[in-house]
Amino acid sequence: MPASDLANRTLELVDVPSESRHEEPAMELVRGLLPGETLYDDGEAIVWGDAKAPVVLAGHVDTVPAQENIPGRIADGAVHGLGASDMKGGVAVMLELARAEVPARYVFFTREEVPLDESPLPAVFASGVLAGTELAVVLEPTDAMLHAGCLGNLQVRVDFHGESAHSARPWTGSNAIHALAESMAPLARLEPLDVELDGLVYREVLSVVRVAGGIAQNVVPALASAELNFRYAPGRSPAQAEARVRELVPGGELHVLHNSPAAPPALGNTLTERLRELVLDVAPKQAWTPVAQFAEQGIDGINFGPGATAYAHRQDEQIPIANLHAVYETLARFLS
């Protein structure tokens, strides 16, 4: 398929607004472009293809909020616009492979750019429509490289309680913001932890991403809170990740907001080995992706998509047309 056709399909998808929780028009477009009957369609996820195919291709149609980057355009060898890299380019590749009837099971779904408990994938798994899958290829942005496994993603809120007082007499109370600052200070000095698995190095990192506290300029605050994001390596369970954060932040009252598990590299999978013969560059996935949801179901997964990782979620989001062509041709050869 000419790269320009893939570019036009990507642009068509970009120009259909589909921010998370508002994906209906994009799903309707996907539904209308797929040839023949679907295997599963509950409105939030569509499965199409060969019901016995050992390989699943998966991609989400939702995007982060717009940043004055829709409608899109084609220029300078790239498709520009909201979601072009993450991951409407990957969805375009899936659609054109499906329309060429390349044998696989194709999963298009919503609500990936939001907390995991909103994902429609558990219902897809529960339906049994993916039974017998031997490998899931998730077309998240990987710069047309293989990204193995993924990091876990733990978000917590830590509350610090003090006692309110007049700011002219702070010794009569207890400043919750001061307690928060003292507890958070060591995290600013915390170095990334490199974890090697199957020859790949994942980096565990913990960041303070939000703070809140105080009610007035003349009141010593009785409550302050900080949100922390912990990206943890495969091999560490969700429970172990929570224990690690409690170890690093002994003060305060910890509340888990969401905890998405990590996924192993799955490089020993026979089908992954076949794909590696076509894609020489392999790296660890330094982020969370839905391969973790497939891993929880006992399904090996790998990330391989055309999106440019450096442009995901940016106002100037874009995807090289050459990447669309490369991933399409590679997957067509692999699946055939």
C-alpha cells in the first residue's frame, strides 16, 4: 500500500475528535471501514477478524484533550494533529491491514488515556472472543521499533495532618505543609533505579506530580497532600510497588488512586522471536501500555507501532509517513 494512502487514513482519523470518554464518532468510523461482520462489539470495543488467529493487533482510538491541534494536516513527510502518533497512526495501520484481510484478530477500543478502571478491555477478555491468543501486538508509539514489556504505573495521594493556628502564632498549631515538605524532600534526591530483565534495562522512577494545601494566608494549614507517580519495573508486583512507596514515604496517610501492573518482556515467545527477525531494534518500554492487561490474562504482548514517541501528547503531535509504511509492511509480512 502506498504510504500516502496510510497518511490519508491517519488524517481522516485525526480529524474525528475522540478525546477520552467521547469516542463514539471515531468508533463509528472504524465500524464503517471494517469489511464484513465483527466478532464482538459492545460500543466501547470492537473485535474483528479471524476468530482462530493466534495474533491479536490492538489499539485505542481515544486521545488526550485537544491543544488547538485539530483538524490535522499532511506536511513535510508527516501527518500532524491530535492523536497522530498516540495512536491514530497505529489504528490506521490496523484498519488497512484488516481491509486487506491480513489474518489476525483486531481489537479497537476506547478509554485508554484515563485510569485503568475505566478500560473496556476486561469485558472483552470476559467474553472469550480472544481465547487462544498466542501474542498481542499493541500498536502504541514505538518509532517502528519493538518495545518489550512495560512499566507499572502507580498513582498515590499522601495526606499530611496538622493543627490549624493563626500564622502570627504558628507554635500553637502544627503546619501540615511543613510536614509534607520534610517528607517529600528525600524524593527530590532519589536516583532512578535500573532494573535489568532479559537483557533490557527498565528505569524505576518516583515523582511528586501534584501538591495541595492551605486555606488562607493567615492560617497555619491543618491539611496538605501530595500526589506521587511511581513507574515500576516488570518483576515488581502491584502490592510490592505500594509497599515500596510506603517505605520511601513513611510519614503521612497513603491512599492508592490507581495501580496498573507492569508486563514482562515476553521475548521468549515463539511469535515474538519471529517478529524480531523482521524488526532488529528492541528496547524496554519506559511507560505503561495495555500489554500489561493482556499479560494479566496470560497472553504475551509486545509493543510495535508507527507513532513517534517524542511527539506523543504534544501540541505539535505528528507521525512520520515513513513509519506508517514500515510498520504496515512489517506486520503484513509477519501475519502472512
